[in-house]
Amino acid sequence: MYVVATPLGNLRDISMRAQDILRAVDVIAAEDTRHSQRLLDAYGIRTRLAALHQHNEQRAAEQLVEWLAAGKHVALISDAGTPAVSDPGAKAVARVRLAGYPVVPLPGPCAAVAALSVSGFAEGGFRFVGFLSPKSGARRAALAALVGDRDALVFYEAPHRVVESVADMLLVFGAERQILVAREMTKMHEEIVRMPLGETTAWFAADSNRERGEFVLIVEGAPELEEMGVEVERVLGLLLAELPVKTAARLAADITGAPRNALYARALALKGSA
Ligand code: SAM
């Protein structure tokens, strides 16, 4: 089974090998067959499509195994980008592997990697978070758990939630942390901007079109410890010896003027290593 990445928007972003494979296999399992038919039509590919989506994935995976057992070659695609990454496909891949058939990647577009490549945040590492919870409480808790992470954080977000999610990021990570907003990549209204989280509210408010389309959000990793300075570390350490993490971070921020979120992250790290 070939797992084939397809374009995020611009149909020209399909590799030549992907075209060859999609043309050569006996059947293509696709998330939305009508959507994928347009891609195949654009390249004159006449291979049969079969539905494999989140509501039938287990059943469809059994069907894939039957086809493979019958000597057929199959490909797996999703609506856009790389299948099985915040998309259906992982269960099918696991099932096909279990049945002993090779699963071959055909690399190509992936929204997360495309956004990372223009962020300038991912020199070190990055953490792929994907979609956050639609519920604010759970979302904030998930973000709070990431506050001290030194890696760039990569999120997928739906247009009707992007403003509230970014507002929660501002709340949890603080106004100084940088964010990259990558909207509608490779499409007509592509817009990619990097700014401090503190500027995001005004940015979205300035033009309602900025809430439209598909989004990848990348938040830069927590600041380096050295950037905080020795004195800040000393104050934080003293307070932390006597007080809970949150209070110690708040007071240390008030005393030193260093960013509260960075201190909170550092305090968590210190507590964790104690
Ligand atoms: N598996 C796909 C991948 O990794 O590229 C992503 C599938 S996921 C269901 C869809 C999400 O990917 C969108 O909600 C958005 O966060 C992101 N995305 C997809 N296409 C995009 C684009 N053209 N511009 C920005 N984000 C995009």
C-alpha cells in the first residue's frame, strides 16, 4: 500500500512519482472521493476511488487487506497533505502492516512542515500538537502543559476557532512569545505572518477575512534560560523554595520585570528537576 501525499491547495504541488503511483495502482482509498476525483481529473488519472474516512476506517481497512491479498496494489490519500497525520489513515496503515504487507510512503505536502519551513522557529526541534480541544478549559490546560517546552509548537486550527485559540495562547504563553500564522498556504489568499502573541488580537480584528480559511499556528519555543539572567534565576529560586510555583513566578516577575510566563516555565522546570 502506498501512502501518498497530495496538494494542500495548489494542484501543481503533486510529485511526479505520486502521479505515477496513483495512475498505476488498482484502487485509491480516499477520504472524500468527490473531492479527490477533481485531483485525479486534473491529471487524467482514471483509477477507481474507494471511500476511507473516519467513520468507516476499520471496515475500509479490512477491504484494503482483501484487495492486497488478491494481489492488487492500493494507494491511500486524504483530502489534502499527508494522510494519517491529523487525518484518517493511521488505523488502515496499522491494519495493513499487521497483515504483513509493505506500506510505502510517497512524501510530499504536509501543512505542518510547510509552515515550519517558513517560520524560522524550528532550528532546534518542534512538537506537533495538531488540533486542540474545542473546549476552552481543556484547551488552556493542554497549552499550560506546553508552556515550558523549548521546542516550537505546531497547531492545526479550524477557522471558526482560530481567534479563541490564539487568545488562549496569548493568555497562557504571554504577549512576548512569537507566533506564526500560516493561512491558506499555496492558495489564492495565502497569508503568512509572524508577530508577538500580544499583537494577534489587533491583527485579527483589523480584517475579518483573516479568520477565513485553513490555519497552521506555530508558537516559538520557551525562551532560553540564559536570556533571563542570573539575578532573575536567583530571585526565582529563593521564592520557589518557600512558595507554590504560580505565586513564585508572579512575584519574581513583579520584582525583576522578567516575563511571567517565562518565569512560570522555568519554575516548573526547576520544580520538576528538584
Ligand atoms: N494531513 C494533513 C497534513 O498534514 O497536511 C492535514 C489534515 S488536517 C484534517 C487539516 C488541517 O491542516 C487544517 O485544519 C489546517 O490546520 C491544516 N491545513 C491544511 N491545508 C492547509 C493550508 N493550505 N493552509 C494552512 N493550513 C492548512
